[in-house]
Amino acid sequence: MWRYALRRLVLAVPVLLGVSTGVFLMAALVPGDPATVLAGDTASVAQIERIRQDLGLDQPLPIQYARFMERLILHGSLGESTRTHREVLVEIMDRMPYTLELAIGAVILSTLVGVASGVVAAIYRGRRWDYGITGVAAFALAIPSFLIAILMILLFSLQLRWLPVTGAGTWQHLVLPTVALALHSAAVKARITRSSMLEVLGHDYLRTARAKGLRERVVVIRHALKNALIPITTLIGLQFGSLLGGAFIIENIFGWPGIGRLATQAVFNRDFPIVQGTVLVGAVIYFSANLVVDLLYAWLDPRIRYS
Amino acid sequence: MIRLARLVPVFLFIVAACGGPPPSSSQGPAATAASKVGGTVTFPAITDPDTLDLHKTSNPVSSTIFGFIYEPLVDQDLSNNYIGRLAESWTVSPDNKIITFKLRKGVRFTDGSAFNAEAAKFTFERLQKVGAKSPIFPTFSNVIKMEAPDELTFTMTLKDPYAPIFHDLATSYAGILSPSAVKAANDDIGRTAIGTGSYKLKEWQTGQQIVLERNAEYAWPLAFFANRGAPYIEQIRYRVIPEPNSQLAALEAGEIDSLGLPAKDLPKYQNDPRFKIYDSLTFGLTYLGFDAKRKPFDDPKLRHALAQAVNKQEIVDVVFEGKLARAACCPIAESIQGYDPKLKEFELKFDTAKAKTELDAIGYKAGASGLRTAPDGSAFKPVLYTSNSDTHGKIATLLQAQLKAVGVDLQVKQLEPGALLAATPKAEHDLYLNGYSWNEPDMFSLFLSCDRIASSNRVLYCNPELEKLIVAGRTTLDQAKRMQIYFDAQKLTLQEAPWQPLYMPIGKTAVSVKIQDLKQSASGGVFWHDAWVKK
């Protein structure tokens, strides 16, 4: 397994280099000149030109690319934010704990709620609980997360005054953005768990387990759920990336100081080192989450071998 | 003015932290100076400041915070006249090239060091070296020498006389730095701001908030404040809330104390006893520009005709519900020195019949569909470029309808601000809808001069006659003569119509009634030095 993990890590290097190159080229092709944006709309040509020189944007694209890669590979540096003049990594690390707090909170919440609901819906297939859960899941899938966020602010912050509208730092601040971010993901997990459980529940080995006199709870949790979890585990890995993406919107609505907001502002400000940095860090997280998921397969299903 | 135009009403409201009107008598008999001290006022900010290094930014959020932390040499009084702030007085040499400032005694930076002429010299020399991003950087390329002959005398020698210099010196970007603090921070002062202002930086939680703390040692407020010592409000807090709807929710929930209101929410808050509404004017306006360099809008007759098809009042009534804007007649907004109501006589007023007649006369004939073709028979579909803001989108839609009424099929292209800034110098557009914000009649040199064609002159208009007036306006210090020059410049602009001025935004800001003794200047700037929070 460790050899497999190492191989995956080695393979990640060209992937991340490819991502870096792609983001660099995308930044170069986006309309809008960072120097013009930074200078503001009262700047003179000389001012814009000086800023362009300061940022190295007066150099041909291949030279800019070579410098970018040199900095990245030889010094492990993502450069300096053109807006704040701080190291990109410092900017990202300032925000990363908030985004991880939100994304991990949403993964845990959506997994607990989604898996539990899916199991209940599968056990009570065709009955009231099943219809209720699949109906709520369909609703949660259909309604966009920003709308959920606004409705929750109206109810819990303005009407009931239980939770703050914006900000970060306390558990109260975490509740609304986590729920808004987790809801969609929980609905997907509920549906996948339900269908996966229904498939597993029909297998012979469960009938055997019941025939052995095992309690239904043990049958469902230990024998059925563990096997049904494989597709859910894959989904968690994939959704971790989309939760980071979804955080872009949620962070803006709730004024949550994560990397989603940092990246959004960077795009508008043409702060390309930050854009490149956030995409690269996002790719690393996405890659790591999926590697962990792949490694978990072996624990969930001992028949899986890594070669 | 892409970013500024959207933010200016709010920031005009907030930024006037330390200038202000004569004291009012509304402080209440029971409230003594000591009992007023304390409390926190929280403002929303759409983003973090990019940096608190005032030489490395043109960001409006940064500028607002500079207004509390730093102080410039010069300020403006209620009638827009220039007065001393850290300078007590100044004299200008007969050739208008040397300005000698007498500085205020006893002023100290919040790091304990003394403010003196060396600090002023150090600050502006640093600006010349590293200040390319500062809006006042071009001004200092005209400064050839700075001297500090004694502790409290500072002189600036200009290459050419430059009338707008006092405007630039009065902006928050011209605040004076503490040389010892800059050296201690190894010139990295992006997050350690040390000034002489009435507040000092307490905490900056990236992406969350900036907290400013009362400078208890502050003892040099401008003469017209009733409060002769440090400000009463203990903390000023800027909460970063990017979404406008979340800002409104935060106001409702009491998480912030002040917010610039959109037109749709104004009626709700006007009758809300928790808030008081303050009006403020913008130092600028929004205009419809024509790309005057390229065909067909290089023809002033075509610009003239289309300008008259525009119904400014309809824009004010529909987009701003008649409340958050006022129709503008002339290139210089009402709030700026140089505005002259006599210019209304030369305004190109809304007149559909006249617009049609003039279009017919220059060969833009209407076909069977009612739409006009160019004189060579080709389709006439001018393209309007504007930002992707909701307001600009609504105005563009109205303009489409208004121009359609005279047979012109206007196409609209809304771009994200960064893309718009890049597109306009390339002259991709025919028409351009945007605004400016600049509290100086010399705005002509920024937005309509020949040497700004590849940058801030986004209508690419270059007229040698106007150019002469612009140069004369910049170099004439005699106020009466200078105002006459700008009268002539505006008259010429109205006749040539590279711009059709549309409206001047009016800010409406809801402020919690717990904040007492907030005062306003005539243009709506709000001053916090006398204000206090009711416990």
C-alpha cells in the first residue's frame, strides 16, 4: 500500500506542474491587464508602465513563465500578491484554516446526515420514511446553496436572532455556512447510500447473517453498511473538491474569510499569483483527499489489493 | 470610475473622519466629555484593504482607513477651501513654484516619535520612489526638490506651477508617515500603519475585520471641532462583508452601524426609528462618452445629435427612483469647485425631434424598419461598453430604448471592471458609460486630455483647444481666472460632446441612532471627531 501511495505522490508532480502551467496560461489569456487594474482608472500611461515593469509583465510570456516555474520549483515560492505585496503562501495560509474548517465541517455533517438518511430510506423502502427522505433530498438538490444561505439568514439571524449573519471565529459563526454548504452534498450522499444499501441488502450473505440470528442493527450496520460505503467513500473524495468550490459562493455570502473569497477577489483584481496559488493549493487538496479515499478502500474491502 | 464610482457615496460618507463643520449644540446637557468616551462603531467593507502602505495603493477601502490613521499637511473646510492640517500655514512664491509650509508644533506619531519637516520630506521622497500605484504619484513627478530647513519648515519646489497640488496634498494618500516606524518595519508597512491620526491600528484579521483604536494622545483636532482632544468613540471597526445583501442583513441584525442604501431599500429605512438617513453628494458624475478618435463618432455632429436623444431625467427616475441621483448638466459635478449653473445654457437637453433632424442632416437616414443606416448605407449599430454592475446594466437598457426612439440600434456590451479597463484604451467601443470621482476641476486632465488617451481618457478625445485650457487650468493659481478657464473648458466640452453628462449620484446612508452628534458638511461628508456612542 505504501508503495502504491508513493507512486501516486510521484505521479502527482506532473499533474500539479500541468495545473500550474494551465493556470499560468489561463491568467495570461484573461482579458484585463493587472497593471491597469492595480493603477486604478485615473492612472497615467507612465504609471501603468512602471507598475507593469515592477511586476515583470513587460517581459515576453515565455520569460514570465520561466520565472514563474523557476520560483515555484527552485524556491518553492508562488510569488507575491500584486495587490497586497505579501507572499502568496502567507496569504493562503492565513485563509486556509477557515476554508478547511468549513469544508471539513460540511463533509462531516453531510456524511452523517446523508448516510444516516440513506440507510433509513433503504430500510424503510417504499414507506413513509423513504418518501420523506427522498423528497427532502430532491428538494435540497434542486435548490441552489446561495438561496438556502439567504433563507437561513432570514430565519435564523434576522427572525429568530439565534445566529450571526456574517463573520468567523466562534461556533455560532460556523453553523449557517456549514449547513448551507453541506445540504446539497448530504442529499447526494443520501441518495447514493439508499441505492447502494438496497443493492447490498438483497445479497445472500445478509440473509445468512439474519439466519445466524444476528440482530437487525448488527446486520445493517456491520454487514450491509460497511459494504455499501465504498461508493460513498469515493463520493466523499470527489465532493471534497466540489465543497471547496462551493465555498466560493458561501464564503462571500457569509463573509467567511476563506480561500474561496481570496480567490474571487484575486480574479477581479487580476491578482494572478494569488489565483495561481489558490488553484494549485486546491489541486493539492483535491489530490490528497482522493488518495486518502483510495487508501481507505482496502480497509473497507480487504479484497482490494494495491499493485 | 469603475471601482470608485460604486463605492464613493459610502466612502465619502465615512472618510471625512477628521475635518468638519462648526460645533453644534446638540450634545445634550448631561453628556460630559468623559461620559462620551467609549463604544464601538462598525462599518461594512466590501473587501479588506489591499495594504495600509499609503504609497502602494489606490484602493478606496485603504483610503478610507488612511483617513483615520494618517493626516496630510492640508485639508479642506466645509466650503471646499484648503486649510492646514499638519501644516499651520503656507506661502507660495511669486512664480508659483515654491511652496513653504509652516508645520504644526507638538504633533506626535502613535509610535511616540515627533512629527517634523524631516518626516514630511521622508514621506514624499518615499512616494516618489515607491508610489507608482498611488493616485497622487504623477503630481510628485512635478516636484523637483524638497527641503526641511528647520524642524517646522518644509518646502516643495515644483518644475512648473501646478494648481491642483493642494487637492492632491489634501487626499488621504498624502498622509505623513513616521520615518522611525518605516525604518523599524524595514519599509514593510503594509500591515503596520503608524500615523499622527486620531485612531491607530489595533488589529487586522485578514478577511474578517480591521479594528482601529482611539489615539488617546491626540490633541490637535482642526479648529472647528467642539471636541478639542482625542475622539470619543473607543473603536472603529471595519467588518469585511462582500455581499450587498449580507451587508443589509448585518445592518438589520445590528452587526454593523452604518450602510449606504440602495434605492429599493430606502423607503424601508426612512421610516425606521433605529436609523437616521444621511445624504451625501459624490465628487463626480456618470457620463455617456463617445469614442471620439474613431469613425463614426469622431464627427462632433453625430455626437451632438445622439447626446440629445438621451433623457437624463428618465434615467434618474427609473434607475434611481428619483432619489439617489440628480441629473447632471455639465462635466464638472455640482459638488466640485468649477461647477457653474450658468453652463446649463449650453447643456445638450433631451430633444428627440432635434436629434432626429440632426441625424437626418448628416446622412443617417431611417429605413422602412425605422432604424437608421450610416451615410454609406451600411448598418448603424454602435456598441456601448460599460461595466457589469446592475446600475450600469439598467442604464444601458434605458439608453437602448431612448436611442431606438430616434432610430439608432444600440448594442450593449457589459464587461467585468478589469476587462473594461483594458478594453477602452484599445478603442473597441463606440460609446462608453461610466463615471468619474475626482474632487478637482483638473479632472479634465485625467479624463479628457490628449496625453491620457491610452489610459484614463476613455473616450479618446483630443482637442488642442481644450488642451490649452487644461494646461492653463493646471498652472493658474489665481482662483477667479482659474474658474473662468474651467467655465470655458466645460462650454467647449458641451459643444463638442465627447461626453454627455448623465447624473450625479446621491448617497443615502443609514446610521444607527445610537451614534450621537454626527455632523455633515454641505456636500454630505460626515465627521466623526465629535461623535459618540449612546450607552
